[in-house]
Amino acid sequence: MRRTIFGACFAAVSLAAAPALLASATTTPATVTTAYQGARAHPKVAGPPRASVLTVVIGTVLSPPRPVVAADGRRHLAHELQLLNAAFFPVTLRRLDTLDAATGAVLQSLTGPALAAAIKRPEGGPFDGTLGAGLSALAILDATLPQSAHVPARLTHRLVVDFDTPEGLLGLAKDYRLGPTPVRRERPIVLGRPLRGNGWVAANGCCDAANSHRAGIVPVNGEFVAAERFAIDFVQLDAQRRLFSGPVGQLSGYPGYGEDVLSVAPGRVVAVHDGEPDQIPPALPPFSLETAGGNWIVLNLGGGRFAFYAHLQPGSLRVHPGDRVRTGQVIGLLGNSGNSTAPHLHFHLMNGPSTPAADSLPYEFARFTSSGTVTDENALFSGQPAPMDARLAGPHRHQLPLNLQVLDFGR
């Protein structure tokens, strides 16, 4: 996986996403099934409890999924499943399904290359299908269903594995359920625009591409945290659909540099950080959890929701802790500070004010228009016009933008 542009605040320190700073965008392989396939009910059988079995791979969901309607018109239940091979021998992962726990309906099914692409090893590198003895991995999951479909109260997962059974051991399960989790079915908050203008690419966006936001699972305070599950790096294209014109290191050649950054809702300023210099693309100096976001602002939007804005220009912050802000108010200018190799705005919502330790929350923008989706992220990095197709083009209301979608917020 090659090193790419932008920077995802904390993803580069994530053991699950290292060593890349930003994973290249991927398309969903043919072997992934995301359609809601209807109920596959398991009959209820009266009698004694089901016998216990030995399951060598165990699974734990990091955080209960929170449904959000995305720009494809489907409801997404993005979540992560930590897998641990508790055996003293290697195990091959064959299949991983996400199910409605009540009906058995398959919401997502991963096999082959799609399964390998969804698995992130803490030690880094591509997943070859085998989980070594005593090792763990993270499955980056995106179960979807039609917007009008019933949202399950609980999910579970079906895992199919294979291994050579050691001599003297019997009854080891190779097909079983694991990782049950409730679904938090509260409605996501609807936000105003964070920027003005057109041509904003939702880089590192949700939900199925295991990029450096989606797969940027950070080990903080003794546990894994999906701090950037729904984060977006907003980078602007010029009229020729270029990320920059002129020398790559000239900040003024990036159309988004210096653009106004707006408050997405009424709220109160909780914390700010200023004084970090803008980086000269594509250089990236050493950073820590404290400096990864460069110059940043945290807003308390109420209801346990906090908005995080990162990589602002030094000296451009126009708010202070305790200030009240209104929707659309300018709070700073887009820059290139911190863990960033090109000017952009990093934006996400979280369930607490401590950025690296808070869980990422879904949100929907009240309205935006899309001109399509970038089909080759690599073209951006060379300064060439970005190729696009018509996927997701058109007006959108109360939806979360998807990865590499090009957004027009209007003036």
C-alpha cells in the first residue's frame, strides 16, 4: 500500500492502518454482498440449551453501530469486529457474514478478496487470509439495507474458518456465530455545510473502503477506538478538476487553501489549539496525538455530540473556549497544519471532547449537490484533472457523503 496524500489526523499512528497515511480508494469487490437479502429465519426449537462448543476465533464489536442514511440512499451500519485467534495454530478465515440477530437475514457477506480487503492486521500489511496463532485482526464492516427497511435491534456475525485439527482435539467449531451487538437506532444529527463553494471531494470518506479514516483504529488508553469512522477530508478541486496547479509545494496553488471554515450547527466552543505551522506539501514532520490535528477546534453541539475541525491555518482561529457560535459562522481558515500533506479540512463528529479517545458518530448534511465521484484517486496526486463518473450525482438531502464523492455546497 503506497503512501498517499492528505493525512487522517490519527490514522498514521493507528496500528491497524500503519504504515500508510491514507489508503488508496478501493471499489467493492464482486464477492461482497451488501443487499438486504430478506429473512432467513432459524426455527425455534424447544428443549435444553444448545451445547457449548470450542470456538478458536473469538470476536468483539468495538462499538454498537449507529445507522446513517448515505448518499446512495441506503442505510449504513458501519462497525468494526475485533477477531482474536485464541488457538496455538493458524486459522484461515473463509467467510464473515453480518446478520440480523432476530431473523438471520444476511446484511453483508464477505468472502475471498472482499474479506481480505476488510481485514486489518495490527502489525500492518495486507491480510493473506490466515490469522496466526495468538494474533488478532480488525474486520471493517459496512452492513447496509434499504432506507425503508426495518432496522434490526441487534446484529450478530457468522464466521466460517478452516484449520488442520491438531491430533487429540475434537469438537472444534468451524462455522458459528460471534460478536453480538445492539444497534443504536437514534437518528443522526442533521448539519449545515462546513464549507462554501463547489468541487469538494469527500476524501477518506465512509463507509466500505478501508481507508485511513475508516480503518484508522487507534489504541488509546488501553483500548481500540474508532475515532474517525465517519470522518471526511474535504479537499477542493479547481475548475479543471485539479487538486493543485503549479509547484506541488506551493500552498496558494491549492484552491481550497484559505477558504472559510463554517460552524455546522449552533454550539459552544470547548477547546482550540493554535500555533502549529502549515506544512509544505508533500512533507510530513513527526507528530503526536496532540499535534496530529494541527490547529483545531472542538464544538459542543449538545446531546453528547462534539464537532472536530482540524488542519486549520495558524493564527486563523476566530473563536475561543466558551464562545457561542451560530450555524454558518466563520470559525477559521482551511490550512495544512499537523498530519497533513495537502491543504484540506478534516471534519468529524464524536461522543466526547477528547478527540483521539472519543467514538466517531454519524451525521447527515441538510443538503448538498454532487457532480459525481472521483474514479482514480491517484490522478489527484499528480495534479492532473481528476477522472469522474456520474455515480451519486444530483441533489441530496439529509445524507452522509460517501467516499470520493464530489460535493457542491454553493456560495
